[in-house]
Amino acid sequence: MNNVNNGIVISCRARLARNFDGYVFPARLDDEGGKAILKKTEDALARSGESFGTVKRADMSDLQAETLKELHLISDELLRGNKNAAVVVNKNNEICIMVNEEDHLREQCILSGNRLSEAYSRISAIDDIIASQNKFAFDKRLGYLTACPTNVGTGLRASALMFLPGLSMTNSLAGCVNAVSRFDMTVRGEYGEGSDSEGFLYQISNQKTLGISEDEIISSVSGAVNQIEKQEIVARNALLQSNEALLRDNIMRSYGILTNAYKLSFKEFTEKFAMVKLGVYYGFINCNDNAALGKMLDKFRPANMMTSAGKIMNENERDIYRAANVAAELKKITV
């Protein structure tokens, strides 16, 4: 078993909600104000030393919008919001600023693995650059002022995307959720509030942003993530000990389907792929490229897959294309 590269913490994200002083929130912002917010943001980021590109909502094709959403770079709120909404992203998609979404700015850094402190440090540095040239809406008693009261204070949401098949399959997740909720943490599906948890993927984040410092939030979320990771390893051991033959059979059947299917829906792919990843963890399946394995889920999401293929496909065509390419990729990196 590979406890070092166990793939439990997929990625970490630190997100800051900010609004410029003197402007109404995006829901009531006029065209002139929306354009001014975007220009202020772009001008500030031009001095950051990083290369950023802007994609305006009005210029996004439906495919591009869905692709960005699948990569967690934009939200539904941005897609249906202010006509001057935009996203400003660096070259590797690690730093992203949604402009004129629910707030003027939603600044975020997403890093692979368990690197929450690093993600916060990087987005905090970007925030400082923007703040050095602009005044944010801030109250001495309340902190940063935001469109949604749940973000008032630090405006910081710290989260980790975790792969938790052990806790899920041993019916231990509910107890884990109850435990972290006592410390003002919440467990949701991959895309946050209201989303499903396909492929045993869950997002752990802080609920409280007021009356607590940024460092305390990062420390609390990191502590919860580390504790859940330990519990997941215990659950995986229990799963193996309870019925190894059944578990191994389930994993190898999933591998067989992914390497031989003619059609493969994204839902079935996520379910079977989760079992294959678990098989790699247990050593039932040998993988010679863990990085490539880790990228496969995003790679074969509908919009990302069509963007990579360079063509629009209907659902049937996508399922056939996905099956062929998933099989080829898995056969290349696994034994």
C-alpha cells in the first residue's frame, strides 16, 4: 500500500472575497461600474510579476464556460450574473480571480495535494498587490464587507478536495462529518454547496469567517483535513480486512470495464475510476505514472474532453470517445 502517495487530498484552495470601496455590489452594479472594476483588477495584476489572461463572460462560448466551470475556475453565479463578469487566470490555472461575480472579486489559489498554507500564502500576496493600489470595502469592527453575510470578516474560504472511498464504503463518513461540523467545518460535494459527491470526492471547508483570523482558519481546516486523512486510512484498512476477495474483485471488474468498454458515460467512469484509484492504493493495480492518473478525472469530463479533442460531440459520441481514450490511457500507465 502506498500511504505516502495515497491520493486522499486531491487539491487545496484558498479563496478571498473582496469588494472595492465606493461601488455597489455586482447585483446592482451598472455597466460603467462593472467595466471599472475589471480595469482596476487587470491594472493591479499587471504589476504582480505574473502573466494573467482575461476571459470575459460575454466572450465565452458555452463550451469554454463549461470547461472553466469543470476546472473550478468559474461558478454558476458568474455565468448568470453581471454582464461585465470575467475571470482572470494565470498560465497554469493555479491563480484565478473571478470579477463581478457575487462580489467584485473572488480571488483564489488552487494547488494539487495537501498544500493549503501555500495556497493561502500565494493568494494573500496577490490580494496585497491589488489592495496596495485600491481601497477595499472594510469595517473596523466587522472586517471585509461582502455581498453574502456568511463571508463577512476575513472573507476567507479555505477548502480541500478529498477522495474518501474508505469512509464512504464503510459507512463511516456521517460520523466524520458530524465530528468536523462541531469545529465550524462543513463537508460538501466536489462543487460545493448543493453538489453531489460523485466518485467519493468531498470538499471540506470552514463555515466561520467572522471573529477568527486567517491563520486560525488555515490551521483549523488543515487540522480537520489531516484528521480526516488519518481516518480514511483506518477505514481503508478495515475495508480490506473485512472482505479482501470481494474488494479485489470489485476493483478488477472496474478496471476491466474501463479498459474494454465501447461506451462510457461520465457517471460510470467516475464510479469505476474511483475503484481503480483504490486498487492502485492497495497495490492490486500497478501504476507507473501517478501524475497522469491524477489528471484523468478532469481530462475526461465532458467539456474538457471536447475542448481537448477540438470538436463538439453529442452524448453518445462523447461516451464512445471517452471509452476508447480512457482504455488507451489506463493501459499505458498501469499494469
